[in-house]
Amino acid sequence: MKKDKKKEQKVVALAAFEHINHDAAGIDVGANEFYVALPKGRASERVRTLLTFTADIHRLADWLVQCGVQTVALASTGVYWMPLYEILEKRGFEMELVHARHLQNVSGRKSDVLDCQGRQQLHTDGLLRASFRPAQQIWAMRSLVRHRARRVAYRAAHTQSEHRQKALTWMNVRLTNVLSAMTGVTGMKIMRAILSGERNRKVLAS
């Protein structure tokens, strides 16, 4: 009797979160292909493989619209998800971006097809937790600021003497034999003169 009651409670518990997102699709994002899983009964083929070109993403969006999909779950895999996310979001889909680490412990997902199907089922059942993604304007500004910070960091590294020295030695320009500081005023003037086409040693030494 107790077992039957526990079984009944389990069924009720499962029914409580089942099909929270009725029109959910799941996508497994790769470098060259997307694996897309639909809810049951929406198309003759429940899983479809598409290439990652922009035209293919738009075809994917058209297919999802035809199949009545309104919300899409995908993992934040590297940078491969970004074009897909932005295009589908602009097409009006509700996007659920999930950290890939949160899906690693899901048992039985050993292939791309099973991954997208499992993602679709978890999203349908409301068991995925979306990562925070700011509004488009904030996202663009944040990307610009981060890109600038990386450029500044790279610039600092490339102005170090060993980087310049390696490049000049590769061209057999031995400035380090006559200068103590290649990034000083004299060193910069000589390098700018060389870049301008000057090859006379006496002119460079002056």
C-alpha cells in the first residue's frame, strides 16, 4: 500500500513540472553543425542537423516558426552560440542560454543527437537555469570595453624589448647592439626611419 502511494506521489510530482514549456526546442551547438530537437509531433523528423552558416541559421528559424516553436534552449559553448543566439532572438524566439557545465552531469547524453533531445526535454520540463545575458546595448558596450582592454594588454606586451628585439633580429637589424633602450626616443626614431625606407647607416645613426 505504501509503495503504491509513493508511486502515485512520484507520478504527481513528475506531472507537476512536465510540459512547462510546450513549444520548446533544444539545440546542440558545434563548430560546423547544429543539432536541433523539436517537441513530439511537430515534424516528420524530430531531430534535424543544419550547418552553421548564416543562411542556414535563417532556414533553421523558418523551420522553427513552421513547427510552432517559441522558446529555444542552447548551451554557451565557446563563441559558437553567439551568431545563432542573436539571429534567433531577433526573429522573436525566447532564448534560454544555459552554461555548458550545468549539463555535464546529465546522464545518458553521449551523442550530439541525444544532447539536443535531452536539452529539449529538460527545457520542456522547466529544469534548465538560464545564464544571465544583459540587454543588447549593454552587451555590445561590454564587448567593446573588453576588446579594448585586451588590445591595451597586448600592446603592453608587444612594446616589451624582447618582442621588438626578436622581430628585428629576425630581419637581421641589430639595433640592440647599439642601443640600450629600443623603446626610447632614439630607438623609436630609428625604427620609424627604417619603416619609411631609410637604409643608410650614417643617417640612421645620426
